[in-house]
Amino acid sequence: MNEYLDLGLITSFVPAASSFAGDIDFLFDLITIIVGFWFVITLATLFYFMIRFRRREGVKALYISGEKHSEKVWTHYPHYGVIAFDVFLIGFVIVVWVNVKQTLPANEDTIRAIGQQWSWSFVHTGADGKLDTEDDVNTVNDLHVIKDNTYHFELQSRDVLHNFAIPAFRLRQDTIPGRTIRGWFKPTISGTFDLQCAEICGRGHSMMFAAITVHPDRKSYDETMDAIRAGTYESHFEKKRQLGPVPLPFTVSKSEADSPYAIELAQSF
């Protein structure tokens, strides 16, 4: 009988789960459209020239150096067009950059994320809403926030460069040893999402991932915090690490699934 092997393949698109995720996606779409437009124009022109000026019997090829203005004037207009598109694109980039990276909106809470080889440590505020007090809640590889609340984050590193990345939020920010870097996010979809390091930080970099759980309301969040304090909470991150192989739209033979490489690969997810 065939057995399934989970190879960690992407089976769906990453959801847009933060307030500015749509802005980031818009920029990527805009860049794709603009670059795609010039890509098609360039290839169409290339193929036209290849066919129009192909080798023919009895037709002598001309050597054109391109030094005369009349020979290169036709390249000016595409050049102006590219510059115009660049200015148009930069305008949108500046607006998004200022809103996401240069502005800190009013927040409901603050969290601290500390990167180290090769895990994430998180500090949640307690009832007083302040960090570095007695009611702080500390977790490893397991961050908890509330849907539709705006969070400020403080990023720190204990050793080398790391990168605080939440793909569903379209959020990436380097962490630098000796510095505290601040930013913000506002989750808009409840659920558990991947949190990872997106900066090569050593040979254990590929295993430096965690989970961020977005709770639908304050009640769910408070119950989880109480369970963490009591030591009865089962980490979503640990659940993910302990999941066995799941069915995918393809199969492999039992001998392939039982091979040392396949077993090691499946256990890494």
C-alpha cells in the first residue's frame, strides 16, 4: 500500500492577515504589471527584428555603429517611458513606506521579540499593559496577539543578525545586536500563522521558526495567558512540530517513504 509523505510543499497562497498586507501586495502587483509590460514589449521587438532583418540571399548586411543621433533616437522614447513608470512606482512606494515603516499609530499593546541562535523569545505585557514588570508573560517560539488590535513591537538580538518575518502579515524587519528596533502591525484575521527568521544566521537558520496566534477576542487571549502562567498551555508551535505526515496530492512507494532521507525530511516540518 502506498504511503503519503509530507514534503512541505506550498498548497495554497499565504493569506493577507494584517492591515497593511494589502498595500504590500498592491506594490508587488504593480511592479509585476510594469515589469511584465516592458518584458513583453522588449521580447516582441526582439522577435520582430529577428524576423524582419533575418539573413536573405543577395541582401548585404549593414554595419550600424549607433554613433549617429539619427540611428539611436528611437531608443530615447522607451527610455523616457521607463523613467515615467519608475517615477509613478516610486510615488506609491514612498507612501507605503511612510505608512508602514515611518509611522507608529496609536497602539493597544506592546510585545518584545528577541532573536537568538536558533529560536525566538517573546515577552507579552500583563494587566498593566507595560513591559518589564512583574506580570509579564514570557514564551519561546509562541507569540500571542488579539485580532484588530494595533501592536508595537520591540526587536532585539542576543547574538547575530536575525530577521523577524511574518509572511501572512507581509512583515519583515532585521534585528541587530545591541539595538532595539521598533515597528508595528495590526492583525486582521484570527488563526495561527508562521513566524520565521528570514536572515541567514548560522547553520540552524532553517529551523528558526515559530508560531503567532491571533486570538479572535480578549477573552480567548486572557484564557491563554492564564494557562501559560499556570503551565497548562499546549503550545501551537509544539503542536505544529509534532504533527506527522499529512496527505498530499501525490504518493510515493513505501520503500521511498521509509528511506532515511525521507524520514529525516518529514520530521523537519
